Amino acid sequence: MTPHNASDDSRWSDLDRPPLNAAGLRRALVREGSLYREVDVVQRTGSTNSDLVARAATGQAPEGAVLVAEEQTEGKGRLDRRWTAPPRSGLFFSVLLRPAEVPVARWGWLPLLTGVAVASGLARAAGVDTALKWPNDLLVTVGEEERKAGGILAERAGEDGVVIGVGINVTLRADELPVPQAGSLALAGAVSTDREPLLQAVLRSLGDWYGRWRAAGGDPAVSGLQEAYAAGCATLGRSVRAELPGERSIVGEAVAIDGDGRLVIATEAGVQEPVGAGDVVHLRPA
């Protein structure tokens, strides 16, 4: 028997990380009444978001197209950051949405909606409490410590589409963490790290929330999204520092998520300032 080579790139080089079954995912997700029209799994790509945005631009991808990669070599985070992880150690996927009935001004809720959907899907399928750090991080508790186990990135795809990208660390081990602040579902004590049912649960949850939000014309209050996001948001009630464009920052208490999905920060000067974009640092535990 050939000895195992750590650099072996074959699909079976790590039996703790079996490959996804694309046919099984299609059977489970592509059905009458479902959001999902096609599910593709690739072994390796630069970025599933970039690939799906490009396909949408040529008209080759319908709404509900899902692209999953076993490995991303140039996975994108916010602010041009890179997201890397070992092959088959997580869920790295993108979904094309075309919310025609929803005013474009409300499309900014899509990353927050995805956060709610991912957190509820993982709670059911992995038995892990996943908190949301505004605007797009997924947090788990490892030991007593809050760690980032995933992220969400939304990109416009032409005039009528949005591609939502999700990355979740599933079986990442302590010695594989890219930074000490990172975590994974396994390190957080997940009852299951089988990626197929996890992905199905997350995508079904996303389909449910997206349908609810769309039926409400994107209204975050009527759809229940604003309330659900606030309930799961670990940023609220914390002292935070928001690093804003133009090298400006705000320090204060995160007190609310407003109707536009912005984080409202109460400053020491007594001003409530809504933040629509920026990096938020949690300064103290909730």
C-alpha cells in the first residue's frame, strides 16, 4: 500500500474529509417549488463568487444557481481580504439571487438575511450556536472564546442580480487555523460535521428566509428579518469601534439595527450614529 503523502491532492487524500456528492445535493435541493435550479460542485477554483458573477453576466446562470467549491484558492472576504482553507475542510459556496420585486435600496439586507439563514441552518444541523457579528461574520464559541468561523460576501451581478458568497470552517483543526481568532464548527463542538446535510440545511434555510423577505417586498420588519437579525447579533449591547472609510472611527455602544440594516452606535457625545459600511471591533464581552 502506498504511504500517505500529505501533499497528495487526490480526492481521497483525507478520509476525514470526504468529497461532496453533487448528484445527491441536486436531488435534495433542485425540486418543484424550491429556489434552487442548479447545483454545481467543482474541485478547485479561485472564487465561487467571481465565477458565478461572470456566469450571470453572460446570462448562463438562472436565479437559484448554486456553485460549491471543495477548495478556493482566492476566496474573497470584505475589503479585498483573502479567505483560505484546506480542501474539503469547509463549505465554500455562492448563490445567485434576482429579487425583482424588491426595491434595490433594500438589497443591502441580503448579507444580513444570509447570516440569519446560515445561523439557523447550522443550529439545526450541527447543533452549534452561531452568533452574527455585524455586518457579515459568523461567530462560534471555542472554549470561552468567541471565534470567527465564517463570513458572507454579497456582490452585484449585472443590473438585476446579487451573488451571495458564504464560507464556513467545518472541520478545520487548531493547527490549521489561519489566525488565532479563527474557529470552526468542529472546534466549537458540533454534533455533526458531515458537510452534505449541513449545506442542505443552510440552503433550505436561505430559501425560506429569502422567500419570506421577497414576499414582503424586502421589508425587513414585515418579513421578521430585522427582529431575527437583532436577536442573533452578538454586536448589539457591546462597546464597539467602527473603522469607517476615510480613516475615521466611531466608538460607542451598538444599540440597534435600523430599517436599512445599518448598525446604530450611541457615542459618548450622546449621538446615535448609523454605520452602513465599515469594520467593527468588539471592545468588550456582551
